[in-house]
Amino acid sequence: MSDKLLIFDTTLRDGEQSPGASMNTAEKLRIASQLEKLGVDVMEAGFPAASQGDFEAVSKIAEEIKDAEVAALARTSMADIDKAWQAISKAEKPRIHTFIATSDIHMKYKLNMSREQVIENAINGVKYAKSLTESVEFSAEDGSRSDPDFLCRIFEAAIASGATVVNLPDTVGYAIPDEFEKLVRHVIKNTSNIDKAVLSVHCHNDLGLATANTLAAINAGARQAEVTINGIGERAGNTSLEEVVMTLKTRPGCIPVSTDIETTLIHPTSRLVSMITGIMVQPNKAIVGANAFAHEAGIHQDGVLKNPMTYEIMQPETVGISSNKLVMGKHSGRHALRSRLKELGFNLSDDELQLVFTKFKELADKKKHVLDEDLEALATEGVLRTTDVFSLEYIHVSSGTSVKPIASVTIRINERPHEGSAFGNGPIDAAFNAIAKLTGTESELLRFSVSAISGGTDAQGEVTVRLREDGLLSLGRGTDADIITASARAYINGLNRLEFLKAHPYTASEAL
Ligand code: KIV
Ligand code: ZN
């Protein structure tokens, strides 16, 4: 059995199914190119039949990505598979990933099909996909709750029809490691032609067991793991790439497989995904959380100073957390900025660099030390924005203990400046009221969160808002050394994304 574990990243597909995480094409391309550098073997770029927006994003990714396989998801219908193939046909290494549910509960209530009908659909779907391309993956949705013998039957049929990968998902995050390991062993033992395909697993994290289940499956012989960056995904998310990869690297003797992941890019990739999707990483998240390498207790700090191995099972540098965090100041030039951004994974064109450089100089005037996190935020903001309808030109807010907060704001709407002011319960409320009045929008604010990107009172504030208007959801992010300006930027970013969604009405999750 091979000792290489294939990493199938589905951040752009299942990850995008995280509530409110929809990304535009430029953002998806940026993540795709980072995933390629990270060394994933396969990236699932989306579900082309779900919407025109998904179709376009998958097509663009397929044209750009050269090293990794680019997979497109499809149900077993010819229409879905045609759409998937149209989107990825230009890829250097295309893969069609087709799926149908195999648990009794899904077949009865969702599909209203018998087992025989499901098998027939799977065979037809795989055969059709195979007539279009060599690399075909078949997934048995809700596999962990399916009859194990039926699972073997359908995998056998899929492999006989041309599937090169068969995937066993724990779609609802119900499995527990011991049971899942036994199921994988059962499939390997009882699927007569399993040696002709790679066995894959795809776990969800509803009980917090996605990584444990994935590792148990690898132990039993699975050789592809389906994962996402930061573990984002439908509901409680998917298995996180960084947890699987770093477990295998940190405990090499326990499960003798390895991956081609460039682990020093894990942290920059995690930051990028978090900034683009607006989904914050919980501070205590393994590997990529802000506290993952922070030692608080005196006893621990003392031990780490004497020898890091006392309390550190991995070195932060291995996952790309630089111990030399102080990188740039107001005297740093364009060349230094370009090369630091390159190290952080941003290959900018001259125009993009100029944009970021201007923002960098503004920030360096306000803030003594500009850290990697600040640069990532500037680059992500400066380069990845959608073509904005609204942009913030000016904001002034008065507030205090005995003043009714009032905000005066100038916003460019399609390049024309509009001025206005509004009162509010607090300075941010006043700013948001003025912005809503000027833009004539009526979105509902569902979430508002503020965090400091780096330490210190001069840290850039990072604000995330979640908005809803006419059933459309969007996330907005904004950063600035001034928290009120950061909030206004986040709100305006969310409004721009709503405008984008109105023009491209889709979310990938609607179709699943
Ligand atoms: O969770 C799941 O079952 C899926 C399949 C489409 C692979 O995402
Ligand atoms: Zn899934």
C-alpha cells in the first residue's frame, strides 16, 4: 500500500458552504493559487451546476492551476456532469467528482429511490464522466450511515465503471473513530476491485471528531483525505488540512504516510482564507489559532525558555509562524515590501503593489511597527476587492459622555461623492446610519465583531460584519488603525458584496 497520502482540498467547495462564506471569482483564484503553492494534490474548485457564478469561478481556476488536479462536483445526472466538464475541460489535470446518497434514510426521504436505482444512477454517472476524462471520483454521500455491504457493492460498481477514486463521506459528522476505522477496513476487505482505485474519506465535524475519524481511516488504509483550510465547511465544518498534515508530520511513526504539503505555508494560507471568507479562526484552534503557540503559565514560559521541547511539540516556524515578526517600518521601500509580500504568498502586479504600497505608507505613519498580519490585511484588502459600487472617502464622528453621537460621511457611489450625516446610539451606530442613508440600502446587521490584528494599542482593528438584505447574506471586512473607520469600511465592504450578489444571485450551498 502506498505511503503517500493524497490531500484533496475542498475549501473552495465544501468550505464555501460555510454559512455566509461565499467568495467572488478573484478571491477564489487567489486561494486556489495559494493552495497550489501549499502543495495540495487535488483542489475541489466548486460545483458548476449550482450556479453561473460557481461555473465561472471553476472555469477560471481550471485555466490557471497547473500543478494540482482541479476537481468539479456533480450529481450523477448527465446535465450536472456536462456542466462540471465544461468548467474543467481546460485544466491541465481535470477531475470529475460525482456523488449520490447511499444511506437508507437519504435514499428513501431525499432521493425517493430504491437501492437498485441508486446503483444504476452511480454506474451511469461514472461511465458518462469517464467518457469525458480519465480521473473520476465517486462519492457515496452519507456513507458512514449506509449499509456497509451496500457501500461495498456500489463502490465495486463505480470502480468497474471507471472510478479512479471512491470516497466514503461522514456527511453528517456522526461517526466515531473506532467504528469508522472498522468501516474502512470492511470496505477494503469486501470490495473486490478496491486495489484499482484510491479509497478516500471526507469527514464533517459535528461531534468534533472529523480529524480523529480521518486519521483512523488513514490508519485502516484510506489514501486520500478530503480537508479544508481552518476546517471551514458546511455546519460545524470539515476535517482541517493543518490538523491532519501536522499530526502525520509530528508523529511520523504512528501512521506511516506522508504528504507533499509545504507546511511553512500553512499559517499564511490559514490567514488568507480567514481574511477572504471573513470567518475568524478561534484563538485556541489547533495549529493555526492565535494561541496555538502562546505560553501563558509562568512554569511553561520558564520551560520553553530553557528548552522549547519542554512544552512545544512542533516549532512555530514549521507551520510558517515567523519568530521574527517585526518586518517593516515607515522607511521600508517598495522593493522590501514586494519581497516580504512574496514570502507571505502575494505575487502582486506593479499596479497592485503600488496600491498596497500607498496604503502601507499611510499605515506606517500611524503605526510604528507594521507586522506580517498587517501586510496580509493590506494586500488582501487592496487587491481582492470586488469592483466596488460604494467607497468610503471621508468619515468624522463626534461622541463622548455628554454628546449624542453623530457621524458625517462622504461616500463615492459609482465614483460620485455623496455627503450626509446621522445620529446613532454610539459612534459606530451613527456611522452605519449615515452610510445606510447615503447608499439607500436597507440591510439588516446580523453580526458585528472587532479584533486586533496584532498586539498593542496601535494595532490595526479588524472588523467583520454579517449583513442580510432580501434573503441575501454577505460578510464584510475592514481594517484600519481607527476602529470606527475599520467598522465603516467593513460595512461598506459588506454592502458592496451584497451589490455583487444582487448582480450574481447565487450561493453554492443552495444546490446541495
Ligand atoms: O459531505 C458530503 O457528503 C459531501 C459530498 C458531496 C462528498 O460533501
Ligand atoms: Zn461535505
